Amino acid sequence: MKSMILAAVAASAAAFATPAAARNLALTDWLDWERAANPEISPDGADIIYTRRRVNKFEDRWDAELWIMDAGGENHRFLTKGGGVQWSPNGDRIAYIDRAGDGDKARAQLFVKHMTKDGPSSQITHDAFEPNSFKWSPNGDWIAFRAQTPLEAEFKIALPERPKGATWIDDPAVVERLHYRIDRVGAKDGFDHLFLAPADGGTPRQITNGKWDVGARFSGVDAGGGLHWTPDGKSIVFDGVFDPAAELEGMRSNINIVNIETGALRKLQPEEGFWSNPRISPNGGMIAYTGNRTKAANYPPQELRLMTINGGDDKILIEDLPDSINELEWAADGSGLYYTMNARGTTNLYFVTLAGEIRQVTNGAHRLSGFGVNRNQAAAVLSAPKTTPNLVRVSLDDGRLNQLTDLNADILHDVALGETEEILYKSADGTDVQGWIVKPPNFDAAKKYPLVLSIHGGPHAMYGLNFNFRFHEFASKGYVVLYTNPRGSTGYGGAFANAIDNAYPGRADYEDLMGGVDALLEKGMVDEDRLFVTGCSGGGVLTSWTVTQTDRFAAAAALCPVINWISFSGQADIGRWSFARFRPFYWEDPTKWLEHSPIMHVQKVKTPTLLMTGDKDLRTPLAQAEEFYAALKMLGVPTKLIAMRNEYHGTTSVPSNMLRTQLYLQQWFADYGGVPLDEPSEKSED
């Protein structure tokens, strides 16, 4: 099997073969970038539709289109604008999401397109609804979807009558919940509930109601696993919790069922926990679902479970998974389930039988996502160190990968990309840590290069073997890029992820990161006087922590950081998560909260430190970066504060802001010994 996969990857790499004299990757290449996402195979297995996202460099945004091809990759062509496609049960239509309306009034709406030649598209929902998840009924007559219902505040006042012709300011927002706003969404004005709309258009009918959300919530953020009809078309299974007080209790979600005619609701699984991602077996007799049943740690052991459609015979199919299951689909014959799993920097496809026997379907140094299963094949998106996110077909029999698209070949055909190399090293206490380096494309082993240490967010997340434009662009400028998975990362088991529990940031994750830097210094490939460190979100946390622990870095850039855990708990949209960082609560004993807040160690900082956060960020609000910036100014440490316009969490979702982020970092590093921004990149000679 491995030889087949290597052959497929080699064939893919051939598309990136470079001419005798190749150029280095340029930042402006981003303005023509494209990505594949969310492939869906038609019910007859003959066609694949996927979402093709591209940078719109004129309007400074990402646009989404649906493209279609034969299952073998032939007849690749544009279908319509939009994304998030689903085939109807018999394959005669597709449903998808697109924006309708003009300018600021444009909203996401549900559309149906007939798949006959030049078949029309019909808008199914209108201004009153903005669907965020949908599913065809088994007979194709209906589409169930989630949408937010308005919430009217109970705390009201009666203003005096306004004078005739007077113009008064709007009423204020009255907040009554802990999670009243969400990053990239804004104010949470209501609750998500189930609706049912005729597939040929008509007035949607609300199925559920109340002061709770359809869909599991991770500290207020939608983490729902979608909607699933029972085969008889009479009920819908979904995740979520009916209790409005659940947002104060930590992570809690149930698997539920609702009768679409009566609206009768019932919780199915007997054991309390955070359960999500329900999938009904082809014969309708069983439900598979994922989650955890413990609150003992910040990253509890993950499980895959089974129960009957009525909630009986609940059992664990797989426990103590190295990471959460990303996607889950039943085999057509109901013999088991396919799922993707992160492990040691890779993401591959697995199959588990109903007896709990696991088979790894694919192998390789890559990341797979967004797969759809049909008969003996699956469609997925593959990304690897030199392969940008592209569509692949997977043979479920032998794991063979066949790459169907090469969306950025027109950009990369003459580009020499640096090599990505794995490094394995010991942390200070002997813990094994995995990381990778991206070398400049014209790497010379006799030279010492400036180093950029990039730290991932989360903290419960995983760096791995996918294409990273920013890393390659840094390498093209002459930097060695180091990225690594310190303790707290997922993909290595629960003990590794929970090593930072009640101690983040702290000794374990910091020493793991420094061990990677030390390993490269021992190899002699980086210059100890030109070390730089950066990261966003959890990476911003650890960057700001690092500069309070060492002055070995010439400069640092903390993007979207948390600086003060006490103030953060009242500022962030993920309120319940923030209050679970340390035990006990800070009003009972603030010791841990202060000990692990970078602001409480700011007096030790000597490293020039740039702060950058989106001006709309609700996850790690700008006020966090402002606290560190103001303290550094008072202490006379070189610093700058950048509030990136029109960005929520992160600084790169707007295409031009991705360019700005790279350029600001490179200029900051250049000011303290890095590669000069105006220094021409060397040509790569073959």
C-alpha cells in the first residue's frame, strides 16, 4: 500500500517540477491563490462537486464557487457561485449556500439547483433566515436547516413618548447571557433552531424553539456535528443541550431527536458529557457519535460511541483517541465507520468495524480533510508540504490516492519551494517532541541562517505536514522556519495534551519550544544572534511568555495574545472556557491566574516585541495586546502595537491583511538583524 501512496504523491510532486532556473515564492503570489474544500460525490458515484475558493484581489476577499468533474477528474468545469454543497438523495439536484442581496444587506441563503443541462437555481430561504447547517430529507422533498431566531430581552423599560419629529438614539443592547457574542459573528442576538423548508421553495416552518441552541456549543461557539434525518423521514437527530443554564457548567452537550410533525424532543444517550457529531446508520438502527464524558482535565479523553436509535445499548467503540475525530461517515453496508484523525503531524483516513477493529486506510506525510464517502471511494482534500489544498480521490479498498486538481500549478510551475524536514528531539525533562523545519529553497548547509520559531495556537491543536504559504514565503526570504508541537498539542494522546493543565503557559510548553531551538543550534544551521519568535492566539500567548523567560531572541512578534488571564476571562467571547483555565477561580485564589499571566512578568522583558491583533477580535480582544504594549512602553522596551483593520481573531483572513502581516513581521525582524525587506531573493539554480 505504501508504495502506491508514494507513487501518487510522486505524481503530484511532478506538477511542481521546476525549470532549470526557478524563482522563489513571492508574497504577491497570494493574490492569485486558490483552495479546494468540501468535496461531495454524487449518489451514483459518477461526479464530484467541490468548493473552489480563490482570492478576489480587486475586492480584497475570498470568493467561493462550486466546480464539478467526473469522478476520475475529467470534464472539470465551473458550476455556480456558492459553497457547502450537498447532493439530493437521488442526485437530480444540489443544495448549497450563497449570498443574496446587495452590499451590507447581503446574507447567506439556501439555494437548490437542478442538475439537468442548464438546470435552474432557486433561492429557498430569504432575508428572515441565514442558514448555517442543512440536510436533505430522505425523499428529497424537504430541506432541514438551522437558523438563528431573534431574542427579545426580558429586562425592559418604557420610555416617555418621543416629541413629534424627534430623532432618538437606538435602544441599548441588554445582555443576559455569558456567551452573548461570538468571534467572526458579532452579537449573539438569538438562538439557533431547526427549520423545515420545501425543497422547491416555500415558507420555512420552525421545528424547535426555546432559550437553547440546536448544535453543540464549545463555550458558546458552534461545534455542532450537523443534522441527520432518520431513514423514515419522520425525525431529525442533532446535538445540543436543552438547558439554558448549561453555558455556566462547562462542556455539556447531548444527542437528541425531534419529531418533525409534533416537535416532541427527547435526549437519547444516557451518560452525561460533551457529545456531538451524531451519524445514523444506513438501516436507521444505530447512531454513532463522538465526544467525552469527563471534566477532570482541559482536554479529556476522546471517544467514539454507539447506541441504538432509541438511545439504548450505549457502548464505547474506541476510547482514548489521540485527538478528536474530525469527520465521521458510515460505510454503505453499515459494517463500520470511516473517520479522519490527527496523529503526529499527519491526518489520515481510518475505518473501524462495529467490533472496534481499526484499519488505517491511508498512509502518508499529508493532511486529509473534508472527505465524502460513496461505495468504495471517497473524495477528500489533501495538503502536504509541497502540495497546496487540492482534491483527491481515495480508494477505500487499498488507500490509493489519485490527485484530481492542481489549483495553484499556474503559480508554482516555476517556483522552487524549500524542503520540509522532520526533527525529533528531547525537551529539558526528557520528553520526546516532534517538529519540522522549512529550509530556504537554495539551502546551503555551510551557512547559518536566521531562524523564525512559529508557535501554533490552541493550545490544543496540532501543527503538521500541510502546505503553509507563510512558512514557505519566510523561507524564500532566507529564513529557516521551525514549527513544533510542544506539550498541550493534540495528536499525541491525552497525557501529552493535558501536561499544561492548570499551568499554561509554563515550564513544559516553554521548554519544549526552546528544545527545538537548541536542536537547530546544535545542527549548526541557524545563527544564535538572529533568532526570532512569533505566533498567534495560543502562539501569541507563548510568544509573550517566552520573552518574559529569556532574552535569546533578537525580536518577537506576539499576534492576538492573551496577556492577563483575569481580565481575559471577562473580555473573551469564550467565557466559560476562560474561567476553566485555572483552579480554583481567581476570586478564591488568584495565585495560578497571576503566575501564568505574561503581564505579571513583563518587568523581565528585554526583547523588542511587536503586538498585533485584529480590531474586531472577540476571542483574544485587542485590550489584551494593549496591556502588554503599554507596560513595555513604560519599561522602555522597543515595541509597537498594530490593530489590523476588519479582522476578527487572527490577522490574515482578509487577503491584503495576510500581506500586511508578513511584511510587518519581516520589517520588525529586519530592524533587529533579520533579512532586510528590500534584499532581493536569490534565484534557485537547478
